[in-house]
Amino acid sequence: MQNFELKTSRLILSRPTKNDLDDFVLHMNSCEDFSKNLFNIPFPYTRQDAENWFQKCDDGIESGESYRFAIREKEIGKLIGVIGLHLTKEHRKAELGYWLGKDFWGKGYLTEALKAVFEFGFNDLQLNKIYATHFIHNPASGRVMQKAGMEFEGLLKQEYFHQGKFLDVNRYAILKKDFESIS
Ligand SMILES: CC(C)(COP(=O)(O)OP(=O)(O)OC[C@H]1O[C@@H](n2cnc3c(N)ncnc32)[C@H](O)[C@@H]1OP(=O)(O)O)[C@@H](O)C(=O)NCCC(=O)NCCS
């Protein structure tokens, strides 16, 4: 699946390209929330960091191990965020990751994008389960998961060593059967 595109009422989700590099760097440098809430995001964020990310993104798509989408507003088309699925094929499950540029927060875009990605994961990739975690210091992300229909699975204590500290995360998930019953 080399070229994929999903549409929602306000957004297009499509494969990130090298033309998106400048926007990617701009968003990552707009505030420290990205490095605090995500892995492998240094602050400040350089063009080389973004080039490495794009390479990983391409490798994941080529191998079928991960699918990352650029989130774009329909009319404008620029990258305003990223949403991705990282597969564990033998269990037909995937871990979800996402971010949205600061200027676009609070519009419900992420919740809209998540539903389209669930459809892609369950229908096109034949997944059975999609899950995600968020740091306790990032409750907005947990709220996004709840709004998209994911269920709380538990608190994982000191699950990750991040920025010099062991941090707790909340884990949420959605099963194919439950997604089908709400969509
Ligand atoms: C997490 C993120 C994607 C949310 O984007 P967003 O555009 O604000 O999301 P939405 O508008 O769809 O919803 C956010 C919800 O969280 C709520 N919220 C915001 N700040 C909150 C807080 N401090 N505590 C509790 N809820 C909060 C909002 O009120 C909203 O809920 P509502 O619609 O019921 O009012 C965005 O903040 C982001 O990209 N952050 C940096 C990267 C990141 O954290 N990625 C996720 C890693 S797990």
C-alpha cells in the first residue's frame, strides 16, 4: 500500500512527502509540548531531525510495519499534524501515535482524524485492536482518545524513561467489533 489517502469532512490524510519538511520543522519548534509528550522529538528540532523522521516514515510504509499520515486541511493542503499506526502483525494490532500543530488545537481535528484511521486500520489493514498511551501530564490526549471511542485499559506505572524520569502512562484501546458497533 504505497499511496494512501483518507478523507474526512474537513481533512485529508495522506502520505507525508519531502515538500512537507519545512512545515514539519516549524510545528516541532513552535513549543516544547512535542518533545515533552512524544518520543524522539528533540527541542529545538533541526531539518536533519525531520529528514531522519521522513526516512523512518518511508521505511515503515515500504516494509508495511507502520503507516504515518500527514494531516492536512482540505482547502489548504499543508501538513498540520501527523497520525500513525505501528503494527504488530502477528497479533493484528497497532499502536497509535499523533500530534497536531499548536495553531490547530481545540478544533476537534484529531478526533475526526482518528475515526478515519480506525476505519483504515480495521478495514484495509485487517487489524483487530488499536491502542495508544499518553503521559499522565498530558490529559488532553487522553480526552481525544475517549472522544474517539477508545476505552481505558489501565495505568502503566513508570512505563517509560523519558527526559530523565520514569513516567506513568494511561493506556486506551479500541477493538474492531466495538468500532463497528459505534460507526
Ligand atoms: C493532544 C493533541 C493532539 C490534542 O489536540 P486538540 O486539537 O486539542 O484535540 P481536540 O480539540 O480534539 O480535543 C482536546 C480535548 O482535550 C480537552 N483538554 C485540553 N486540555 C486539557 C487538560 N489540560 N485537561 C483535560 N482535558 C483537556 C479539551 O477540552 C478537549 O476536550 P472537549 O472537546 O471535550 O472539550 C494536541 O494537544 C497535541 O498535538 N499535543 C502535542 C503532541 C501530543 O501530545 N501528542 C499525543 C501524544 S500521546
